[in-house]
Amino acid sequence: MKFDTKVQYLKYRVLKEIARLAWEDSLLENVTEIPKTIAPGKTPTMRCCVYKERAILNERVKLAIGGNRYNKRVISVIDIACEDCPTGGYEVTSACRGCLAHRCEDACKKGAIVFGYDQKAYIDKTKCVECGLCAKACPYSAIHNFKRPCEQSCKAKAISMGKDKEAVIDYEDCVSCGACVYTCPFGAITDRSYILDVIDILQKSRGGQAYRTYALVAPSIAGQFSYAKLGQVVSAIGLLGFCSVMEVALGADMVALAEAEELEEKGFLLSSCCPAFVSYVEKSFPAFKENISGNLSPAGTLAKFLKSRDPSCKTVFIGPCTAKKTEFQREEYRDLIDSVLTFEELQALIDSRGIDAGSLPEREMDQASPHGRNFARSGGVADAVRAALKERGSAFEFKPISCSGLDEIRSALLRKSRGALDANFIEGMACAGGCVGGAGCLKHGEKNRAEVELHGQASVYPSSRAAVLSAEEEGPRGA
């Protein structure tokens, strides 16, 4: 399997080895030291010395086995790994030509731009407020913001620098979207894993305990596993011990129908599908909390459906979303979703069992409509609600806005709060492009959206209602 970055590959190696030891019931005797298969050799390959590599890997192992169980926060900073990023803010680079126009000086309202004997600009940091007006004014683009990648990626503005220049997360603002996790070039920010909890659930299920375990697979899985067909990956998931592989897209179909009805009743609605979006609204725009749909997310809705039919069952969400690791701890989800895996962790779990997905026969999933499957990409929720309103024969004038990423979400909510947005439905996806751009994806890019849409076109159901009626009549019918 090819990963987007070497950081993802390192994370995968740790998770795979931890999972392998857990399957063999030999984890406890090995957890006090780094497993030999991932331990650094005598020569450092990633850091200044082997001792530092070992110290950082120890921290990765701790998070891979679940971290501090009393600390429910999902995103963590490995302090010892966080030290090599620039932290200077706006700086004048060597591209400055010492021009006569001095547009940077004119743009600066704080008088922070000064000039040396060579007539080149410099920034007086005692006066600079990091507004960036000088950078916008420079015709040579000679002023650059040397902001850490994690800070730039965090649109919730939850990351700052600590006293020792390490990244610090303000959990009052963090929405667990994982953008910083994927962006950090050193892998110094990572999400805690529940992979051991999932293995425990599966081992007890296979060991004769009185429950069945369902895998709830997000529709963004389409195209994630480039070395195998989707049906082969479904077979691999089944071999892990899941009794059935269910499409979360079926839950999305249920949500689309319910939100269409709710929108007609309330007249203005915010989608509840993205947990990071919901968290962002609650923390940054609390005035809109009452406008968030009262429906659970598609994963929660599907889990509720399964547990109404099979009360003793266990459910594990598998998808691209680190925020799901926060969502399933919320009170309204606690008895519905038993654990969460990202696609990164699923890959590690499959390989830890030595399963070659590319050689397996295909098991097709055919539980959801194209509308439900397209929830995975930005605009998909609005499209599904529009179709559901039409199917209801509703005369409601649907005026949606689909927001891709927290910047667009913030803009829409600000405009709505000022009465400058003529929309009655706000679809919010915290990750750029929607779930197809989630931090827990194996690969990122525009191709993911195309693969999801092709997966949607392959559905056997013409509408959300048809998919839901079939599920209600036949009960859980996974691959």
C-alpha cells in the first residue's frame, strides 16, 4: 500500500505491529518497549540521534495503544517531536529588491517596516501585529508568513506556540477535524487510536460471546484502497471477524429523508452529518446551536437502526474522520457506536492479520442509494435533501449552501448572523472537499471525489426512500 506521506507510513507501521501483538495476546509483555520490528537501529534515520528516535517512537506507541484512558481528547501533540518548524511569523525574504515604491511601508499601519543601508525592508517585531498587509502589498511577494503548517491548517485557530516553541492545542476551540495531524511534516501531532478496543470487541465476538459485530463503513472508502477492488476490501473486513459490513450511506439515506421533513417544519437548518462542523458551531457560533438538525449523523442513525433490530450487537465505524473519535463519546452516541477506526487504522488491522485483500473474491455492498453514497463529498448532503423534498412532493423553496472546509463554514455563518445570506439550509463539511478529504484517509486528492460518484452510480436503488424501505423490510443485510 502506498501512502501520501512517510509520516503516514510510520504511523501505519506502529499501528500494524501493535495490532499484530494484540491478536497474538503478547502485547502486554512487549508494550514497555518499542517492538523490535519498528525500533530504530544504531544509526538514526529520521532524527539527530537514535535516542531521540526511540523516545519519539515510545510516544507513538503509547498513543497507538489508546493513550491515557482518563484523557478523552483525540488529538495530541508529541512535544519531543515538535521543534523544527519555523515560528517567526511574517519575515522579509531575500526576494526583496529594495525598491523605491515602498508599498509595504505604506500598507503597514503600525510603522513596523524599516529599511537598512541596502534599502531593503525589515520588520520590527516589537511593532508587528502579524496582520499581513505588507505581504499583500509587496509586488515581489518578498514577504512571507513563516507560520507552522499546523497553525496554517487549523481553521478553528486552536493551535498556538508554547513556551518552548512546541505546538499547543486549545481544546476549547479544537473540533478534532485532524487537519493538523495530516499536515504536520514531522508527525508531531497525531490522533489517539482505539484499534486495541476494536480487536478486543472482535476477539470476544469470535470467542462465543453473545453478540454480533457490525462494521459501519463510510462511503468515502470508494477509491481508498488502490491495490484492491472495493468488494475485495469488504471481504477483508469480513475476515477480521465482523459479522456484516454495512454502508453508512444507508444511514445517510435515512438522514436525508428525516432532514427534509425537519427542514420543512423549521424553515432553517444546519446539517448534523459532520461532527467537526457540529462542534465548530457549538463552540464558535453558539447562537446557531438550536438550528443544528436534531437527527444523528449517518453513522449514529445506522447504528441506532441496527441496535433496534439486534440490541446486543456491537458497531464499529470505519471511515476517514478523526472527529468521529470524539463524536462516539458524546452522550447521544455512547450506546450506539462502540468504537471507531480510520482508514489508516483499517489498513494496519488488515495487514496485521496477513490478509491479502487483492487476492480475495469480491463481496458487494448494495444497501444505499446514490444520494446516500454521495454524502461523502461536499454538496452531497444538499443534493440528497433536495431529492428527498422532491420525492415528498414538497413545495418548500429549498435554498441550500454547501460549505467545504471551516473557512467557508465561518464565512457562511457570519453572513447568516448578519442577515446577509439568503439560505435556509447550511451543509457544513469541516474537511476540504468533504469526507473524501478527511485526515484519516489513506490518500487525498480530487480523484477521491470521482471514485465516490462512480460508487454512487453503481447503486441498485433509485432513491433514498427505496433504500430505506428495503432495509426496513429485510432488516440488516450487509455484505
